[in-house]
Amino acid sequence: MTRQRKIIKDIIYASFCHPTADEIFVEARKKMPSIAVGTVYRNLSLLVESGEVRKIDAPNAPSRYDRPQIPHEHLICKNCGKVADVGEIDLLDVLREKTGEEILGYNLTMYYLCPKCKGLK
């Protein structure tokens, strides 16, 4: 693993706020001032592809990145794009029964209005 990739992975694993690529870039520059934004994006793609990092896509907001820990799902605010963790929800048995297939995994993203945005409405 390259030094740049390790720095990026460590930033994501140390974060509990689901950072964007730009936020990761800002943190990475603190540790390696010469790192380029393209390097961050390229390494994020490789980390996602290898399963070392989880990418969370939100409508009308930049993608965010997370640790691929024990399966857990996310709530995404439809207004501001804030991402919040939801504890483990195990739907594998239900999905297997409904599809008749051996389900290897799934992603479940739920959309809501976060408390801050609810107060704006």
C-alpha cells in the first residue's frame, strides 16, 4: 500500500462523520502537503474497489466515505445531505426468502430530514 493510500485510509477509519473527498484531501494535506487532489480521488476509487472503504452516494450532495465495518446502514438527509449511521439491520433472511437466492450482501440507504433541517421547514 502506498503512503498516500494509507494516509487516506487512516483518515477515513479515524473519522466518525463520513467525510467527503474534499474533506479527506484537506486532512491528507496536513500529513502530506504535496498530495494532489487527483491522488486522493484515485486512491479513494481503489480503496472502494478493494472493499477497504465504503462509498456512500447521496442525492444532491458529494459522496461520502466510511469504514466497511460490520454491516450498518445509513440515513441521509434529503435536504442537507448529512449522513448518519443506523445500527445493524439484518435483512438477509427476508431477502433470501423473497428472492429464493443466496444473497451475499446488500446496501440499504434511508432518506429523511435531519433534526436541523426539520427545524427549517
